[in-house]
Amino acid sequence: IRMAVIIDFEKLRSFCELVKAGGNLHDVENVLKIKYATLRKQVLNLEKELGIKLIENQDNKIVISEEGEKFFFYANEILNFTDKKLLEYEEDKKSIASSIT
């Protein structure tokens, strides 16, 4: 049986940025311009939606779990693809608009 999971791209981006920052929530907070509590809540909600543990707390640090490392590969691919397609769409939209005028 195949189950569909609807993922909020904002949560996905927050998680990917957290991995890229080596688990440093404060670095991600600066990049995404969101509060520490919001970022942490997004990642915890993503874990709940996916049913997997993405992060772990060790010695007052955030550590990406083994499952989180695996998921990051796919999440990053999804975001890269989406960003690329949105950029292509914007370029097409500009091209169409300029050909009409």
C-alpha cells in the first residue's frame, strides 16, 4: 500500500538548511530569517508528518540522525528540482509577456 505524504516546502527547506549548517540552528535562523523556536517547531512537525526521527539532541547540540541524513538527500533533490522549475516558469512567463506586447 502506498501512502501519500504532503510536505510543506517551508519545513523541508528549514530541515535542509539545518543539515547544511551542521545542525547549528542559529546559523539557519540567520539564513532563513526565522526565529529559533519556529525553526525547531518546523523540523519537529516534519518529523511527525514523516514518522521518522530527523534530528537528535546530544550535549546541547542538534545532531542530524542517520535517517535524517538519508532523507536530506531526497529532500535536497526535491527542493533543487522545484527551485529550477519555478525559475523556468518565471522565465517563460516573462517571455510570453514580452511577446504579447
